Amino acid sequence: MVRGLASLALLTGNLGRPNVGVGPVRGQNNVQGACDMGVLPNLFPGYQEVTDPAVRAKFAAAWGIDPALMDDQVGTRITEVPHKALTGEIKAYYIMGEDPLQTEADLGLVRKGIEALDFVVVQDIFMTKTAEMADVLLPATSWGEHGGVFTCADRGFQRFEQAIPPAGNVKRDWEIISLLASELGYPMHYENNQQIWDEMRELCPLFYGVTWDKMGDMGHVQWPCPTLDHPGTPWLYKDNRFDTPSGKGQLFATAWRAPAERPDDEWPLVLCTVREVGHYSCRSMTGNCAALQSLADEPGRVQMNPADAQRLGIADKQLVWVSSRRGKVISRADLSDRINPGAVYMTYQWWVGACNELTQDNLDPISKTPETKYCAVKVEAIADQQWAEHYAWTAYSDMKARLKAAADV
């Protein structure tokens, strides 16, 4: 879809000048920053290919290691990990600030993959479903307890400062990594964020001119910023020059593929996963906020068209079963004429009504993104609503108590 929108912008001349372009909003804050810093299986920081020998040699020299020790192959995407764990290709998993046992498609498959691993480390700020299964849990600081740099969706670097001192026995992410690396025989002696930033800047031509002080003075510096006196780049492709061998933009066309599942007599409805305005991402943070819990609580909602609900004998706000070929969860019916007949919508952040128990692990061949927006399901009425309410409340209370007990160990 992003490539298609970019191609439309290119065809209509809506690139390379102010106030035009395509701005797909990412799923979480600082996804752009994660990509900038090389949290991708095929790239070092600054969008430099891991398969390029010259790039590997440059980073190896800066880090004081033999280039031969650096992997020259593209790494593994998060959605590929369960498959490789089950085949034995992956033995250990280090997870930072992520809850794949809540966020990934086909949670039954993900659970089997994590259970097959020999060793799991989770570094996070709250106890999560994934952290509960870890062999080692490393408590980290939250965003207000440390400083750093975010990248906005417009490629703008923004420095932010620590607001409050860390509470409890926690450390900043880079401190944890430095201590672990030192214990494993590779000493790291960073003292602050600026030292790490300056090392990264020296290795990344796109970011070299974005100094720590410049971010403090300007507040927002957009890369590319290749020199110390460069003010940053508000928009890309000036004068219609693109980063291609010919200097021209490239159009992309993708062949249409049918969904892996279609509705049938047994599974007559289509499930599409969506997001919840009142909660952030998988709710590991906002779910720990009492004020936001009051907006809506477990087991979440399944949005349906009233005609479908009437046919199935379901009333608004009743608890129902939602099931697919992969799993079954309890949820609360939310009837609305805005919902297309034959379709249902669920958000993925609820612990008991976790819709990713239902979604399918059909990966896109390029991005390796699962087909979470389309799978066949059925919705069934529950005759005993008193039992259903008790079941949902008990399941949620037991899960909270279990996670709290695990965090207190």
C-alpha cells in the first residue's frame, strides 16, 4: 500500500517540494528512529547495508573487532522467529520493549516458538505475557526516567531530557547492554547519551551534521544533514532528483493476491484488527494506568453490524465467543451501523479478548508482515451471560495476579 501511494504521488508530481508527499503514520512513536539506528535485519545505522564489505569494515574498525566476526547475511524479522525457533535455527531470543505474545499474529504459533527456545531474555518496564516466559528479566527505565533522541515521522531528530530520577532497581537500556557486553568480554565504557550519539554520527554520513548541541539549539533537525553547517533537509527529492542511478523516481506495481482465508459456512465473517484510541499499542503501559482503564476494560469489544448480530441472536454489549481456525476468545459485542455487514473488528491490546489468538500467520513475501487484517471467523452468542461475565473477570484477575506475582519474584 505504501509503495502504491508513493507511486501515485510520483505520477501526480506531489514529491520534492513543500507541503506535498506521502506520510504513512507508523504504529508507535520512534519507529522512524529505530529504523534510523539500524534496528532492521538488513541494515546498520544510517541505512547502510550489512551485506556491504566496506560498511562492515568501517563499523568493525570503530568497534575494535575483526570484520570476519560480523555476520554478512541479512538477519531475521520478528515474524520469522517462531518458525525458526520450531526448526531449531534459533535457540535464544533477546526481546527489548516488545510483547510478541500479545502483538504478533497467531499467538498459538508464537507460544510454541518461544516454548521451543533454550533461553529467553526480556528487557522491559512492566511485566508482560512475554516477560512472564523469560528465563531472565532485565528491568529498564521508562521514557521519563532517561533522556535520549526521538526521530519524528518527518525524519526530524529531537533531543529529550530526563524528567524524573529512576524508581527502583532499574537501568537505562544502553547501561544494561553495556554491562552485559562487558561481562561477555567486550567492554563498553559509555558514560552518557551524547557519547553514544557522537559515535553513531561519525559512522553515518546521513546524520553526521546533527550534533548534540545543534539538536539542543534548533529543537528539530531533519536528516540528511551531512555537514556541521548543514541546517537539515525539510523535504526530500528537491528539483525532482531521486536517490536512484538515473536520478528518476521508480514506480512499483504489485500483483494482487487473494487472502489466504475466505469466509465459508463454518467461518462466515471476516475479522479485521484495528487500534484503540484510548490505549497505546499493546497496552503494557496504558493498561497500568487506572484512569485509562476506565475508558474500556477486559475482555475488549468485537464491533459488528446489527443485522449480523440479530441473525446470530446477539444483543449489544453481550459477551460472545469469537473463534477462528486457530483459537477462541471471549469479547463484548459492540453493535454499530458503521460496521460493514459480514465483517467484524477487534483491537489487539486486550489480554483476555486477545484477537491475535485468531489471526493468521500468512506473511507477505517482501515485508514479512502477517495478514492480520483479514481472516475468517465466527461469532457465537453465550446463553448464560452471568457465567460469561464471571469467566471474563476471573480470567483477567487471575492473569493480573499472575503477572504481579512474577514481577515481585
